[in-house]
Amino acid sequence: MLSRSISLLSVLALVAVAGCETVEGAGQDIEDAGQTISNTAEDADE
């Protein structure tokens, strides 16, 4: 039973870490897209 609990906790920890990295990557992509839009708007004003 202890072995099963440890295995389950290990899998849950792995999923949590993978999820965090995915959200972080998506956040970076959104930030980059926003920066690109901002730069394009600034170039249009010039």
C-alpha cells in the first residue's frame, strides 16, 4: 500500500511540474506576442 501511495504521489508531482512549465511557456508566448503588437503600433506612429 505504501508503494502504491508513493507511486501515485510521484505521478501527481510530475504532472504538476509539467503543468507549471506549460503555463509558463504559454505566458511567455503571450508576452512576446504583446510586445510584437506594441512594437508594430509604435512603428506605425513614426
